[in-house]
Amino acid sequence: MPDVAPRIAPTADVDDRATIGPGTLVWHLAQIREHAVVGQECIIGRGAYLGPGVRLGDRCKIQNHALVYEPAVLADGVFVGPAVVFTNDYFPRAVTPDGALKTGDDWHAVGVTVHEGASIGARAVCVAPVTIGRWATVAAGAVVTRDVPDFALVAGVPARRIRWVGRAGIPLEATDDAATWRCPETGSLYDEHADDVLTERS
């Protein structure tokens, strides 16, 4: 674990009840709300927002103006591109059926879960509650309305799987075996199974 204290820009708004891990950088105009937990060696970009109780693992990158609303949970090594939005209200309304302004007691937040190594492209919207699988990639501008499998590359509105990607983030290439895929950068092999499942070969 790095022994470097987090570096927080003077113009960032970090609640005293938030936890910021060692080696983390919080840039200009970012806001981190109460009880949020940010792991070590993360980068929180300019104007990014982390809601109350949001949890980030280690070595995450939250790019400029991304909005991560509670109760989102991000594992280690997650990339969130510029202006990404993680929603938290499946049936949003400003007012109750009788026209009164809603308060925090009038709804129950639902979160987005992002597993290890996944990347969310610029201006993508993840509509809670969805889960983004390990090392998956969400293309820029996509709208994710259903769970994304491990190693899937999804794109479009609504997002659909268009390719498989490996840990390097590069689309995998087919081999002579129709159920086996290879990463062109690392040479690692992946096996495709029924029900849209891809696994790393050990």
C-alpha cells in the first residue's frame, strides 16, 4: 500500500465523513459526499461527483464530470469516462402522486455495480439497477439497461453485446476453434460458453 497521503485540490468539495485512500488524487471542483469510500491510488477528475456512500476500489479512474450516484459500488481498476452517468432511481419523479415535492423518504435508491477492470466510455448512461461484469467495456454514448457479461463489449441504445474483449481492452480475435478467442496483444485465450458467457483459460 502506498504511504503517500491523498492529494485533494483546494477547490474540491470532500465531505469530512468521506474516506479517501492513500495516493489518491482528487482534482478541481470534484465533489465527494458523506460516507463515500475511495480506495488507494484512484484519480477523481475535474467536476466529478460521488454520491453519499458510493464505494470505489483501488486504482479507479473517474474522469471529468462523471456522475456516480449512490449506492453505486465499483471494484478495483474500474475506468469511468468523461460525463458518464450512473443513475439511482428506476422510476424517477420530482413529486409524489398528490403533487408534493419528494423527499429522501419517498424513494429507495438503487445502484449500479461495476466489477474489476471494467471500463465505461464517455457519456454512457448506466440505468440502475445494472451490473457491469469483469473487464467488460461499455462503448461511448451507450445506454445500459441490462446486465453486461464479463469481457463483453456493448454499444448502442439500448446497449447490446457486439464483441468480446480481453483484459487489455482490445477486441478478441477468433481462432480455428469457434468457441475459443485470443487476445491479439497478450495472446491470452478465452473460452465461450452457452448463455453469453466468456471465461479466461487458466
